Amino acid sequence: MRRYHYQDFPAARVAAAKRGRRVSVCLPARDEAETIGPIVETIHRELMVRHPVVDELVVIDDGSSDDTAAVAAAAGATVVTAAGVLPEYGTEHGKGQAMWRAVHVTTGDLVAFCDADIRQFDPGFVLGLLGPLVTRDDVTFVKGYYDRPIEGRPGEGGRVTELMARPLISVFFPDLAVFSQPLAGECAARREVLEAIPFVGGYGVDLGLLIDISERFGIGGCAECDLGQRVHRNRPLAELSGQALAVLQLGLSRAGVAAAVPAFGWTIGLLRPGADAVPVTFVERPALSEVPAHRKTA
């Protein structure tokens, strides 16, 4: 598994190395009106107008109740409503479902994902993900990693990673322990890779992609890139429990420990004393290569 730094890939180098391949950048978003505009504006200005790196910039609006869609469109993105994409496979919200739909509606040979809640967004986030793919034919999947400060204190982000994902990986998937941030939302891959694997719904998707791609295509084709520093919304600890449970469900499923997953998922109640259970449902979308409606449009 190779490691890179985003500074290794200036925009001019990535643009020259594309060799005619189309690049799609996707931003799954729900209620991110405060941050989505500057992200889209930066990508559009620096990587579409100034440098011909990105050919398609798509925001998948996952049921926002604020002005996310309008802000993103005004800034230069194509906005797609998640629930209207392949609704026969379910219309519920979730990051994984939005990413799966993004692969379906985009056309790029290379597809990069970035989260929509990042502040001080830098074009290097996209360039660092794409750089290894355009400069090496043997790289199939790139995972980002970065420093995540909390209230200005460096190195204290990634609480779900340290308390849930890393122990799961250590027990069931030790080969993946080499990845710095297995739950990072920034990643990129070749289209044929993303179309060949299922997408787990919700917050289990990032670890699910890492497990499934490394198993199907080999960890030797994976790389990670240091994207510098990421500043974003840090949730209170209590709000991370549902994310952690989703990661646990994914890990147990992929390890073969959980029972067989029904077609539209299974639900576990997140329990706290004196409070109603909060349902967390594990769902999984099939590989798009197996979806008839996708094959007709591919």
C-alpha cells in the first residue's frame, strides 16, 4: 500500500496526466448550506475553469431541509435529488446510499468523493485523491487522511475511528490496519471498481468500501494520500454513538459474525437508560454492475 502527499500533485500535473479520462467529483450532502457553497466554488474555479482537472461536479442532495441544493447549484454544481435516483432500491436517507446513487448518475472514468461539511476547503483535497490514479495504472483506490483538530487542538479528531473502527479492524481485518483513517470520507477510485462492489448504507460505507475493494481487487492496488488538515463540524460525543453502531454492524457483517442480512436491512436499537431506543438500520445496495437500470445507462 503506497502513501502520498497532496503536494506531490499540483493541478497542472494532474491535468496533464489525465490522458483524456473523465473525472467526476461527488459531494453527498444533507443540510450543508453553510459550507457547500465555498467547496463547490473552489472546485469549479480552480479545477474546472483554471485547470482542466474535473469534468463533472455533482452534489447529491440527500433530503436537505435547508438551502443546500440552491447554494450548490448557484456555486456551479449539478444538483441531483438522492431519493429520485433508482427509487426501486429504496428511498431512505444515508451517506452510503447517496454515494451509490452518485456513481450511477455520474459519467467519469475516475470518481472522487469529498464530504460537504469541510471548512477552508483546499483544491489539494481533490488533487491528492486523483493524483495516484492518474499517474499510476496499478492504483485502483485512494483513501485520504489528514489531521482533524477539535477546537484548535490537533490530532484529537477521529473518535469513532479510534474507539470503534480500529479495534474492529485489529480483530477481524488486521491487513487494513495500515490505513491511517479508515473512516475518512474522502476517497477516489476507478469507475469499474466502484461499479463492482456493493455499497453499505449510512456511516458504514467508508469502512465497507475499504474492506470490499481490498478484498476484491487486492490491497496492493490501494493507496492513501495525506490531505493536510481538515476542519469541519465536530459532533458532540453522544451524537457519535449511532455512527459507531453503524460501523459495528458493517464490521460484524463483513466478518461473517452477524446473521444474514435481509434484502432491505436489519435494525438494532441504540439503547440508553431512561430513553427510547434509537433505531440504526443496516442496509446494503447491490453492485451497480448487477443493476439492470444502471447497465442500460452505462
